[in-house]
Amino acid sequence: PDGTMYWTGFTHGTLNVQSPGGKPRVIANGLPGLNSLALNAAGRLFATQVFAGDALWEFDPAGIIEPRLIARDLGGLNGFDFAPDGRLCGPLWFRKQVVCIDVDSAALEVVNDEFNTPAAANFNSHGELFVIDNETGGIYRVDMQSHQRKLIATAPSNLDNLAFDRDDHLFVTNMSDNAVYALEGTSL
């Protein structure tokens, strides 16, 4: 909320921060494959190692306290978001699942296991979960109650991430095309 930016250094295994007007600094290192990150509603900072590691960590946003390991060997937890109930929800790339994890107890619930290669999951402002499939290019809405998924659009395969703007317009990124697609209704 204050404009502080956090980012990962995948190959260097670093978590970095820059406050408005400040200089960039490393707040954690030695975690190869550090990739996805998010702050929860309480301002707690979480990131995952994937592809060059496989773990979920909690980090001190100031970088003073050592990172706390939440879970290892999850199956490639990639682009994630926090659900309205506070759980961290995201795709397990190698297990073909979308899961929600309690970050305090590490309890894990499989939300859906019908994906080829789920790459990222995000919630819109209405608390609806959307998931992209890297392999198929499918963009899905997943019902958190029934755990059923519904295809809402298809993009070229190799999807990497997704995000909503403040008006709930959905954008997806594609690695091989180096492109960003905007979802308009049910077409890109």
C-alpha cells in the first residue's frame, strides 16, 4: 500500500525490495528458483521456489528476521494469490493441481486437479478464482465451493501469469510470444 516494490531474482535466489525514494536492497538470498511472491491482507510477505527449488517461504518485509519455511516439495507452487478466507491459493505445476494452503499450519486442500500444466491463479475483486494452463492456453474460472472449473477463454499456449486491474479486466502473459493479452468477455 505504501508503494514499496518487492521482486525475486530467480537465478540469483534473492528477494529484493525498494521503498519509494529508496535504493534497491536484498532482504533474502541463497534460495535458487525464487519466483512468485505476494503480500497477504495483513502485509505478510510470501514467496516460492520453483523449477530450481520447491518450497514456500514467509519473509520479513524488512529483511531483519530469517525466512520461515512453510512447506517443501509441494510440486512447483507457481503464481499464487490470497483467497478471501486468507489462504494462499495457487497452481502446483508438476502435480497438475490448484491448491489452497493455510500459511500458518501448512494444511493443504486440493481445489482442482484437471489441469495439464497450471501456471498461475488469481482472484478478482468478487473472490472468484481464475487459473491459466500453460500447456493448453486455457483460461478457467474455478468454483471454490464445487471445485469445478469452467473454460472462459483460450489463448496461445505458454501462458505464464495473469492479473486483474481495479475494474476486474483480466490480463494474461505469454512467454513464447512475449505478449500480454486482455480478456474482453470470452475472447482475447
